[in-house]
Amino acid sequence: MVVKEKGLLKAMKDAYKTDGYTVAVDEADLILKTVPWTVVLHMEEVPSKVLGLITEHLRKLPEEGTAYQVKKKETQTEMFHMVREEIMDFHTSEKPRRIIRRTELTLGGFPLWQAATEKTVVKVYPDYEDILSIDNTVIRLVGDNVLFADDMTSRAYILYTPAKDAKQLEQLTHLSKIQWVAE
């Protein structure tokens, strides 16, 4: 599985306390979605602790074809077809996909990643990076702003974190002039 259970649980708990997360179930998959990350897991492969946390937050497991926005103070239904279409649109996107690898570098506490066939360097929020099982997983940069990994049982989409200011952007541009990862 391309998703680390411990990292996903932490991300879900953090999302629950702030902006919330969407949980949806389609024919065979569980979809967990926030603005910065999305995870799709085959129902048979969902870790029991993840199911337990959803049940704790939602007071039940969603039925097939349903979606909920789950927050600490409120839970509300969402339009399932819109959640599903957004995931499918992204997954079938024609945006270029390049293999990306984590470097040993950090910038302001953020791990830096670099595309293997080019020198683009991006920074990723560590807690979102922790959702990905980096060992033996091929991670791709989709378009200009999403890390993507998948296998037969799971998919994960992580938005990388843009530079906060001109100085950081300048530093990232400078680092992009050097090949930090092997091709």
C-alpha cells in the first residue's frame, strides 16, 4: 500500500480539528479527501484503525454512494457524485506525470523533492508527506503541484506546498539549477 497508516491517521485527526475531511464510499473504495491531500483505499485494504477513527468521528461508516464532510463541531452530507467526479477527473487528467524523489535537503523545515528527469524542486509539508509510504513506492509529480502514488490497493494525492515568499521562491529556483536526485 502506498499509504502509511500512522501518517494517514494523524492527517485525519488534524483535519477533523480544523477544516474537516470528506469521507465517501463508492463500489469498492473508501475516499478520504481534504484540500491538501486525498487518499483512495480499496475497502478490503482499509486499516482497521482508519475505519475506527471514521466511525468515531462520524458515528457510523458511510454506506455505498454516500459522502460526508466531517468536522469536530458538525457533520454534513455532501454530493457523492461530485466527490467521485473530482477524484476521477484528477486521476484521468492529461497533465504530465514525472517521477519525483525526496532529496536530503530541507527548506524552512520542509522536505524538498525533485523530479528525476528535470531540476524542478518542490517543498512538501512534512505531515502530508508522512501519509505516503516512500519506501519502494514510485511517486510522480502531476502537473505542477501534486505528488501522486498508486498501487493495486491505494492511491494518494498530496498537494505540495508553494513558496511562502519571494526569498523562498528565489531559494527554490536556485536549488533547481542543480540535479539533487539520480535520474
